[in-house]
Amino acid sequence: MAVYNPEYPLISIHIPKCAGTSFYNVLKKWFGRKLLRHYHNERFNRPPKKHKLTAILSKKFKYQICIHGHFNNKRGNGVSDYYPEVNQYITILRDPFEIHLSNYFYVRKLGKKAFRDGKHHEIIEKNLSLQQYLSYSNRSFYLSFLPQEISIDNYNQILDERFVYIGITEDLQASVNSLSEKLGFSTVSVPLKNISQRTEDVTEDMRNKFIQNNPLEMAIYEYALARYKNR
């Protein structure tokens, strides 16, 4: 993993449904006003604000700046689109299939309050069941948020060279404890936010089909999980 340099900005990549809201609260306690947000406004379809790092990196904000949010390459909101000069990242990963399920049930819970690109979310508009959703959207959105050039041939190298730390959603408190040591902060308790109940059955067949459609995404998660366990 990369060595953290507090004199340069840190990018926190929030992959949707990877405890990003809970993790944001942790980062807020650590970085305070030096924690900057990067989120697309779904309701009004507005891209994130681009923070002027040259102005921010003044005496007033000299050290330990963190930019946290949905860095989505497919929308032109990726790290390389906004901050190509920043090359140290952190993120929290989760089993890609569990992310897909969580996204579905979260949108279902929001109902008409769920928006995408300025419109009601397609899950709500088309009234998709879980089975229909997994057939209609059978690819993970993992890669939309990770470095654009990542591939089956280089994913382990990119993860090792660019990421200061990769935590695991399924072990979030321990992940935060380890990250606090990396960044030089005291650890804090993780508040759990945006938890959605599952209201439809999930079968093993659903999982197996999803895994077959997402070999790179599964490989990335399994590699990060193995590195995490052996940290």
C-alpha cells in the first residue's frame, strides 16, 4: 500500500452502498472543515463542485485535506477528471453482489424520493422486482469508481500503488481502527447509517449468475479482502 503524505490531498472514494455515509461521519471527526464533499446532485442532475486545490492548499488549510465522494468515471466525475494531480486514495470495499442487493433495497425504501440523473430511479419507475433488477442490471458498478485504467492484468498493482488503505465494509469498525493509525488520528466509533431491510428472497442462483458476469470486480474485492486479513 502507498505511504500517506499529509502534506498532499487525500481522495476518499465512496463506492455506493459501501458504508459511505457512516464513513463520512468518521472522516468529518478527523478532518473537520478540511473534509470536502464530491457528490452528483441526483435530483437536479448537477455534477459535483470542483474544489480549487491551489487556493485550498494555503497556510490556513496547509495539512491533511480529504475529498470524499462518488468519483464516477462514467459520468466524467472521476478522480482523473477532477483531480489528476492527486495520487493517494482510500476506500471501503464490499462484496460486489451485496452492494448490488443493498442498492436495490435502498432505492425501494426511498421510493419516489429516489432520483437518478434528474429523474425518478428506474427501479421505481419500472417497478422492478429483485429478479427483474438483477436481469436488467447484471453488471456491478465497482469499476465506475476505481481508477479508469484498472484491468484484470493490473488491478493488484494499481491497488497497491495508489491506495493508502482499503477497508472492508463487513468489518467496518476494525477497518476504521487500522486506518486511524495509517493517517495519524485517534480511532472513533462508527455510526451505522442508511441500513435497508431486505423484503424479497435472495437465492444462491442469483449470486452465482452475478459472479459469472463480474469476474474482475470479484477479483478486486477478493484481493483487497485477502490483503486486509493479512495486514
